Amino acid sequence: MSYLSHTDAERRRMLQAIGVDRLEDLYEDVPQGLRLSGLDVPAGLSEVEVLRLMQSKAAENLDLETRPSFLGGGAYFGYVPAAVGAITGRAEFYTSYTPYQPEVSQGTLQVIYEFQSMICLLTGLDVANASLYDGATAVAEAASMALNATGRNRVLVPDTLSPEYRRVLSTYAEGIGYDVDVGPIVEGGQLDVTEEHAAVIVQNPDFLGSVVAMEKLATLAHSHGALFIAVVDPISLGILKPPGEYGADIAVGEGQNLGGWLSYGGPYLGFIASTPNLQRRLPGRIAGATVDDRGNPAYVLTLQTREQHIRRERATSNICTNEALVALGATVYMALLGKEGLREVAEHALQKAHYAADRMGAVPGFGVATPSPFFREFALRCPVPAEEVNRFLLSRDILGGLDLSRIYPDNASLRDCLLLGMTEMTTRNDIDACVSALTDMVAARSTTREPAGVGGRA
Amino acid sequence: MGEERRYSRSHEWVIREGDSARVGVSEFAVEQLGDVVYLELPAVGKQLNRGDVIGDIESVKAVSQLYAPISGEVIAVNEELEAHPELVNEDPLGKGWIVVLQPVDLGDIDTLMFKADYDRFAAEEQA
């Protein structure tokens, strides 16, 4: 059988078989105005010409390898050790499709098992699944588990949960039919939890970078019969208390920064772990360890059939996939770094964020809006709209931060604020360059706008 | 006659105990399920109408639902099953009981099948 596309002779035979004279006759119901009359495509290029064209296009990108960036907000530019690419690029892992039959896929299944074990160690919880799409869907899946476990129909999230995660949660809520209450964490770490809430979902560090008093909130949630779901930055767990130690029933998060590239936003890596009493509600796949008939270690998918093949429409979740390759990358990364390495990466982020906050917050007109303690990110209050600051920084070849007025348009206390994020890749030079740029921007403003009598401030 | 074990078409048994009714899974159903590994049971206080889902019973072969054979409130749940689901296999009519209901109408029990009728029903269903 030929895999070439249809020849003219074949087309003629097909048209004959259905009794049509010309191919165009098949389109007669499409209005004339909607039909394409030729494509404006340039003539073909040679391989080397294509390469040069693409290189020149690529050179227009602002890449993070060559200039400082303080973008964060859920995706982080961390170092990806060479071993990650080398191992994930192996054809056994890279090209295999749904490799879950235990008879032939012990390697993949073992990797998943190792990944789950590492996520359990990291979160301090007992059971983890084989991964989910990303942090946002992991939050939504955790909410579904809680709704199912409690038989309740609302969840409560503070507005410091990532706005993107809240949007994905709302999308799930609309489909499944539950309510998402968004309320602020008020003074003293209180939240308006009621007996109607299935879960309280709290991000730590929160979207503005602050480390949250999780234990108190967990106790509060539990006292109303709600589950407590922690949304965590896995790197932060190198130095912060794991969710299992402060009473979280479920921990979820975005695992992109465990040895994953930014990749224009995906594929990323959701992770989810829970206490043992919720294990049967964990969505997707779980690999388990057992022994074969000769007593050798062996790995198989467990609990999966229950949800997808038997419970079907009654299942808590019908997610049928995971991010196996990205999870493999994260497994390699965690194995390479170990507990000590992870702590160092976390400390880099922490110390750089605090150095940056001290320096940038001291530039006249600027101030730090995130209350301490914070981990890798903080909000910087600017004397002019954040967008303007970003534009100035870009003119100095610096990628600034996330404009918070876009995310919290109604929050006056975050007006003119930039969210700045650090990783182990941020250097002191990067921060110092940004501080000089901010200082120059302020100086330029005062010389252009404040000369006495020349249209100065009223 | 109220103290004779009765059976539902969804394979639960019911036995009257004073004003309440104990509910379990029939021997036939247990045999069909194979080794039971997990049960998801309702909370005490839950109101059930006849035919409502009581919970799930999971075996090595399948996950099935348990249905309320009569209407009533759940007044006791066999908590022993959480750690020892195998009791359902070992002693389905005794230690493997599932819940105790406070029936809305004790007379509902009399509408269920006697063992002989149920055995015939089960045999036909299997055929």
C-alpha cells in the first residue's frame, strides 16, 4: 500500500464512484465569497534558506538566556541539568505511546513509581498519582476529590490563589455544578469557612509570594468539616514545611520548575498527593509496586480501572492521562539534586528575592508591597503605572515583572505593582542592573518633569 | 414472619431487628463479586429512599453499587469493614453486614423476596 497522497487518477475514480464530475462540485454549498481564490504563498526555499529565515525570525525573540528576567507568577526559569534532556530524549521514553502494559513497560512504570515516591517525600503525604496536566488542573482535580469525599457543593479559595488557577477551577465548577467562593484571608489569618464548604484551597507561598500560616488555616478548615488543599511551589519545599506536616489533606502544584523548560507555557506538570483515606479518589493513573511470579520487583498501574473502566460516569474524575515525559524529567531532576540540592535551589531563590526586595524597594518612589516572610516573589509598588516601568526596563534589555493591575484591577493596594520573581538563575548582576535602571528611570522623570516653573507639578 | 431474611432484586438482604432493619449483601452477589477489597459506606444519619445508592462495593473484579432495599435512615454502619472488607466474603449474612436502617415503614420489608424466590430469581439472572 502506498502512503502517497491521492493521484489524479484516484481522485477521478472516487468522484466517479459518488457520481460527481468535478471536485469543485462538492463545495457548491459554500458561498462564493467564502471560497479561497489561490493562496499567497512565496516560492519554495532551499534548506539553507529556510534555516537562515528561521534563525533571523528566532533572533527577534527576547530570550531569557541573554537578558535578566523577573517574570514568575507560576512558571519559573530554572536551570535544567543536561541529564534531564539526555534521559527524556531516549527513544524508549520519548517515542513510546501509552506504555503501561506491565509485560513490556517496566521502565516507564518504574519511573512513574519513583516520581510518585518523590512527590510523597516532597509533600509529606502518603499517596501521589502519576501526574496531571498542570498546576491549574491539579487544583481543579483536588477540588473534585473534596466535593466527592464530603458530599458538599462549594469550595473556598482566597484571592491569593493564582488567578489562572481560579479561572480553571471556575471552568470545572461550571461543568460539574459547584460554587467557588473567593474570599480574602483577613487579618490574623482568618477565612470565612462554613459547613457548606467541601474544601479550602490555599496557595503557599501565595500568588504575591508570601509564606502563609498554613497550619492555622488547615485547623480552621477541618473545624468546619472541610478538607484542606495546599497548592505549593515544589522548590519551596526545599526549605518550607511540607503540606503533610501542617494538616493538608491534599497537596497539588505546578512541577514545571522541577527541571522543566518554560516552553512557551507547556507541556507542564501537575502533581497531586493525598492522605491514605483519599487514595481511592485520586484521579488518573497510579503506579504500584509488587512482585512478579518469580518474586522480582514489578510495577503495575493500580486503582485505575476502578475509576475509568468501571465507575465511568460516576467516577470522581475521568482524566485518563498524565504528563509522563515531563514527570520523567522531574524525576531525573529530583534524583540529581537530592534533598540537599533542592534546599540550595530554594535558598538561592529566597536570598535573591530578599536582596532584590531590599535594593529595589529602596529606590526612591518604590516600595515592597508583599508582607514578609516571602519566598521567591514579591510585589514592588512603583511610582508610575507598572506597565510604564516594564517598558522602561525593556528599553534596558531587562524583562520586568508581572503587571498586577491586570490581575487585580479592583485592588487599590496593588495598583502600580509589579510581581517580581527570582530563581537560582537570577544573578546579583541582574538585580543590580534592574536597580540601576529603576534609579535612572526615577532620575529621568524628575529632570524632565520637575524643573521649576516649566510645567512642574502643581 | 418479620424476622425472616428477605432479599431485593438488587441483591441486598434485609432482616428486621425490632424497629430497625439490618442490611447486607446476598451470598449470591458476594460470590459473583469475588474478593471484596473496599467499601464506601454512607454516613450515619443519611436518609435513603428505596433504590437510592447506599455506597460502593469494590472487589478485585469490579466496583458495584449497593442500593437501599427499603426507605429509611442510616442508624449504624459496619465500621469493621473499613479495615476488614473480607468479612463480606467470609460472613456475608453475619459479620459482613453493611448498614442498619430505621425504616420509614417496616411493612416495606414484607414486599421483598423470601430466600427461595430470591434463589430462583438469582439463578435466572445468572442464566
